[in-house]
Amino acid sequence: MARLTTHILDTAQGRPAANVRIQLFRLLADGGRMLLADLHSNQDGRTDEPLLDGDAIAVGPYELLFHMGDYFTLHYVGLADPSFLDQVPVRFAIAETGGHYHVPLLASPWAYSTYRGS
């Protein structure tokens, strides 16, 4: 089944990042964006359901916006104010509507990375 999923790992503490706000946008040709989902990660750092699935998946560009600043402030003592990372955008494209796209975020207060998972 076609679907888009994500999860967040706190690489500095070696655990999932829970209760992080995640927004999914469809990027528009005019430079704008359309909000498709606005939710929070669960205790496993995942969403309770796919961000998109089935017919909701369309070919084109998207953005996941991970609101990491509040999470870092809550879980780390002595961070600079403002913190180095706040909102982390990940832009990607869906090229086939029948596949599973998994876009995880591996993050610490000072760095992040992503990849296309399975």
C-alpha cells in the first residue's frame, strides 16, 4: 500500500523524540505551500498513522517541518537561547504513487540528517 511515514530519533540521547510537532506541506508551483497534516510524534517518535496514504499520495514536491526547538529546550539543560536548531525543514519529492516513502529525521541540538527509508 502506498504511504508516507516518518519518525524522529534523538541521536544525542539515543532514543525516539516524542511529542514533536510535525507539519507536512505540499509545495506549489507558485512557490507557496499547502498544509496537508499537522500532528505530533508519539512515544516511539513516530506518528500514529501515515502522513499520507492511498489516493492522497500524489507525485510532486513536499516539505516536512519538524518543530524541534521545544523538544530540545525540554530535554537539554544549558542550551543557548535561542537554540541552534528550531524548525527543521526536509524537502523531498514523491516520484511514484505506489511506493512507501519513509522520511526519518535523526537529530540532536546541533545537527540533523535524513534519508529515504523503507
